[in-house]
Amino acid sequence: GEVAVRGVVSVTFFPDSDGARLGFWLDPAWWGKGVMSEAVAATTDALFEDGAPWLEAGVFEDNPASRRILEKLGFDFAAAPIAAGAETLARLSADEWRARRLDRANPTA
């Protein structure tokens, strides 16, 4: 049978830094099903559990769904150092990620 790629989450490690950059895309036929939200969340968790100090990801202005994925995970668009061409960058530190996990594990009443 033929194999068809329906989506990708990529990780680029920077040679002069401990951080990494996430990239992701998904076949439009799969949009709105939570597939990419789950994939990006799992990748983010794995990278921070493995010791990454920070992650960044970029989104294009005409893609609000990708921006929402990152915002739900705690990525901060104001914290990114620069806009990269047509993309707007967002950043999440390991400390912020840990704090969000603790908040989810111990919700206040």
C-alpha cells in the first residue's frame, strides 16, 4: 500500500544554544480534530522532560489555528526575540512549562 504523510512536527536544534524550534503542519482534511494540538503538546512535553531550557515556534499571520495551539500550551508571542520574515515567533521556557504543569495538576478551588 501507499504511505501518505498527513502531518509533521519538526524539531530544529540550534548549534550555539540549548533551545529548539518547533515547526508543524497538517493536511487540511485533518484540521479541527485536535490531532496537531495533541502532537505539538506531546513533542513539547518530551523536549522539556529531556532538558530543553526553552522552545520557540513560528506562525504565519494568516494561520490563527496554529497560533491558538501555541497559546494553549503557554507559548508567549511577546517573549520571542524577533519576527522571522513572514512568521511571528513565540517562546516557552522550561520554567514556564513546569509552572503550567503544576497549575494543571493542582487546580485551586
